[in-house]
Amino acid sequence: MTAPAAPVLNSAVSAAPALAEPDLRGHTVVALHPHPDDEAIFTGITLRRLADAGARVVLVMATGGELGGSRLPLRPGETVRQRRLAELEHAAELLGVARLVLLGRRDSGLPGGPDSTHARALAGAEPLALASRLAEIVDDEGAGTLLADDELGVYGHPDHRMAGVVGTIAAELTGADSYLATVDRNGLGPDGHLVHGAARAASVPFGREGAEIALTVAGDARHLAVKRAAILAHASQVDPAALPEHDFAAAYGREWFRRTGPATRPGVLDLL
């Protein structure tokens, strides 16, 4: 898929200098996320830059985000899952995703809530079985790199934690380079990122200290514009007022990763 024309953002965003992309043709990266919109919020710049550099990007979505509700009216007969997956398809196209895979698990809801015990809740999945499915995708694609959440689940949500466990096991099974998404809790500003509200809703801490983070990926005006458009593609979840253009670069202009395993050489993300 090719990138759409980037929306025009104001000078606070467009001031970011243009970045030259490496040549990543021949590389495939598999990214696992628990809910539709996580791919754009936490790795949107990274996925778009990988695609722009020629890498094949495969997005694996664990759940349909069924418990996210909808801030917009649904069409007659439409479910939240259907709406969110339609939004996901649009966001994936904006981010340059070549293949979208749905694992079919169910949103687990907030920590300690009753939905976490649902038979198909992601939080209650058998990690090795789910990791084996993910490993099959990695092997079928010939992917050398796997992205997932870190072991703290970015902000402690049970589905994010499970995604971190599953991604780490799958990387061990396949030998893929593993990058684990997180956020720098001191690098987000006082309250400008969606993760602030998510962490408050779940009554959990979020992110890592800078010293715990191995890699930061930044974007220029093109990547920031596409990331913002991809987040807003999830219109059932995100109010445009929550993403003011003048503050967008400060809160969303960087993405953070930890590494696992013997990272003895630079991986694909290190080249961005």
C-alpha cells in the first residue's frame, strides 16, 4: 500500500526536519497489538517509516476492541467490533501495512473487571498457544523482526501485558529480533497523550524511565501527519479535540522501545 497525501499540520509539527529513510527492501516486520488504535498511538510513526523504507509490514491484531464502546452512533445492526475493525483497516492503510491478521480474541476490559474472565478474553489466553500462532505468522512471512508491547503492557492493561508475553515468546520461538513498545513517562509532557487518560481509567501506572528504554524512533512532518490521521481514523474512540495540532508533535512525535534477547547487532528499527 502506498502512503496517502499527508494532512497539513501547523508549524509546530511541520518544523520537524525531513528524515532520509534507509533501504529496508527485503525486510519483513510483524507487529502485534492488542486493540484497534494501539497500532497508531504507540507505533504509528515506526510502521509508516518502515513501509516508506521498503519493508513489508504485517500487523497482527489480537482483539476487536469490543469493550471500547463507541463515541459515535453505530449504524443499525452494526456492532462495536465491526466499527472498530473497519476503522482499523483504514488506519492500517494509512500506515502502509501490507497485511492485516486478526487473532480473534476478545477485549478483556479494565484490570480486575468481570470481562477478563470471558472464555475468549485475551488476558485469559494460553500464552504459548497464542505465541505459537504468532510464530507461524512470523515464519510464514519470513519476518526477521517482531514488535509487541513490553512486559509491563505500556500502562498495565491486562491485554497489553498478554501481548507483551505472547510477543516475547514468539520471538524466542522464531529467533526474530524483538522490539517491545513502551512510553517514556517523563517524555510525554504533563497530560498530553492518550495513555494518560487510559492509565487513569485503569488506575495503573504507565511507561518507563528513560534509562530503561533502548531505542527512540522519531518522525518528521510527513510521519506525524500520517500518525495523527491514523489515530483519528479510530473515530469511534478518539475525539479530534484530544489531539490538538499545536501539541501533537510534543506528545506523539517519538516512539519508544525496549529490546529483549542478545541484541548483539543493530536491528531493523535501529536503522530508522
